[in-house]
Amino acid sequence: MQTRDFLESYILENQEAFDLEGPDPRLWKQIDHRLHGASARRLKGIRTLRAIAAALLLLITGAVGGRLIGYRPPSDAAAILEQTAPEFLEAEQYYQQEIQTKLAQLASYHPGETVFRDLAQLDQVMEELKTELARAPQGKEQEIIANLIQNYQAKISILELVMTSLKTNQSTYSKQNEHEVSL
């Protein structure tokens, strides 16, 4: 019992020292870490995964929303031309008639095969422009339509130049034949 009296008397004599100091603050951190260390890491990992998932969801939603806003259902170039520039259809008919007339005139001069290959290339460019028109973003249609008209005008100009050249060559050839005498 003496040990108890000694301990009790020691505590009573030094009670002020016991009351002023508390446990070391690092002690509670160590205890908390031992108790919740593994679950805290798991919670931190789950929070990180949630943040990444939320960011991906926002990114995907934004991308899909942007595609839907700018999406125009695929349709043919004629329908787009009819909607955006109905006057172009009239111009196209005019240019097609002019081209057919010039081609008929050109056929009587028997041009070389290169002329028709060049015209076929212009037709291919025309088809590419019409395909591009079907896929073009809104607002670019007028620019493509202007290119289509320029292509028609270029084709007519080429046909006129070829015919002029062939007429000149044929008239020169005819004049040379008039001056020749056959024996």
C-alpha cells in the first residue's frame, strides 16, 4: 500500500504539471492513422475516380451535344441547293444547256480525245463540289455554290476556246487546200 500512497502523494504534489500538459499532438495523428489509414486511402481513391468519371462524362456529353447541334442529316446536293440557293438550279439548267450546245458544235469539228478527258476532269470536280456541299457546315454553302458556278463558266470558256482554235485551224487548212492543185 505504500506504493499507492507514494504514487498518490506524487500526483497530488505535481498536479499542476499534469494539468498543464496534454498528450503529444502527434500521438493522436498516429492513432488516427492506424485506425483509419486504409479506409482513408480508399476514400481518397474513390473520390479521385469519381472526379475523373465526372470529367469524362462532361467531356462526352459536350462532344455529343456539339455534334448534335452542328449535325445536318445527310441528304443529296440537289436538296441542299434547293433549300439554300433555289436560283442556282435555274443557273445550272442554263449552264447545262449551254454546255450541251457547245459540245454538239464541238463534235462537228472532231476534237482530239484530250479535250474530252479535260472536260471529264471538270465534271469530276463538279461532282466533288456537290458531294462537299452535302457535307459542308452551315454557312459554307454559298461559297461552294459560287465554286460550282465558276466551274460551269470555266467549262463553257474551255469549250469556246477549243472551238475557236479548231475553227481557226480548219479555216487555215481549207485555205491551203484552195491553193493546191491536184494532178
